[in-house]
Amino acid sequence: MTMSQTLLPEFDNEMKLTRKALERVPDDKFDWKPHVKSMTMGRLAGHLAELPAFGTSIVQTDGINFDKGEYKPAVVKNRAEVLETFDKNVAAAREAIAGATDDHLRQPWHLIYKEKKLFEAPRAAALRGMAMNHIVHHRGQLSVYLRLNDIAVPAIYGPSADEM
């Protein structure tokens, strides 16, 4: 079994679970945030929608340098745009992962911010740590946002209190 064949079932499952959470984001709560330092629910949903593209970048580039100003956050106005962006990015990332050879996934990938290398690891590890785990982290945040707004939280790794 190749590394991409090992990564894809996990990728597919995490994307399915993330989409379930994104489907719950109401358009009228896009400006809501739990704290002054927090992202709005709309920005958080947009970030989750754009994060699968990180997986594509991990496969297709040697790294990302945020100092170059190439990253532009996704601007989404409603749930439909979130889901459209998410689905497009998931499809592209899945295609990139599926087409990557083991040798390619063993090659290093890095992340630079403020002239410092914050992360460097083989692409396979970057896919799991910087792409999938990053999505899981923000999906957890979104689950809290949903709960704080009395919106049913979807079952993720087991039943939620709303789906028992």
C-alpha cells in the first residue's frame, strides 16, 4: 500500500466530518464570536473551507512563506459559499494526494512566518499535521461555537448530546 493510499481514507473521513459541521453554520450567525480575540463564526467557517487547499500546497510546493503575502484568506458571505469553497478545495487536495508518489511524500516541506521556519517535515507528515490535524482543531472550535449558539452539534467521532 502506498502512503497516499494510507492517507486518503483518513482524509476522506475528516473531510466528511468537517462538512457535517460546516452544514450547520447559519447565515445569520456569520458575525458572531465568543470573545473579542476570537474569529467570527463566518471567518472560522471560511478558514475551514480554505484549509484543504493547504493539503494541495503541501503536495505541490516545497513550502509556504507567509512573508511573501501570497496567502489571502477566503472571503465567504454565507453557508452556500463556505460549502462550495470547501468542496472545491477538498476535491483538489484529494486529487493531489492520490497522485503523489511515496518518494514525493518523503521530501521535506516547510512553513515560514516572520523570517522563521516554523515547521519542516516530510510532506506525508505535513499532510497529517499541518493540514488534517489543523482542520480537526478548527472543527473543534466550530463545534463550540455551534453549542454556544444552541445549534445542534453533529456527531463527530461518536454521538453528540444532540444526536443521541
